[in-house]
Amino acid sequence: MERPIRTLKELAIQFCCLTECDNCPVEIYGYEKRTRNEKENLHIPCCCNLYKWIVEQANAVK
């Protein structure tokens, strides 16, 4: 929190840490893209979905 956010991945991580899941776009828009294996075995965090959502939304604006 005390250093600047330099990348979209850092933004997704910070947003994820500061926001309740119920208020996250991943939950609101049903943007779960991880497979069962990625969640249970590889332990890919949900903020990866948030990052993908941010990138998708940024590209949609073009």
C-alpha cells in the first residue's frame, strides 16, 4: 500500500486485497476462468481472473 502500483497485475492484487469478494467484478459478472485443476491443485489465485477481466475491459474500450 505504501508503494506505487506499476502494473495491471499489481493493480489486480491490490484491488483484490482491498475489496470484499461480493464487490469484485469477477464475482459480479461471473468471470471465473480458472479450471478445477487450477484452483485445487495449482492454487492459481482469483486475482488472476481479476487481472484478465481488467485487460479485457481495457481492450473493449478501444
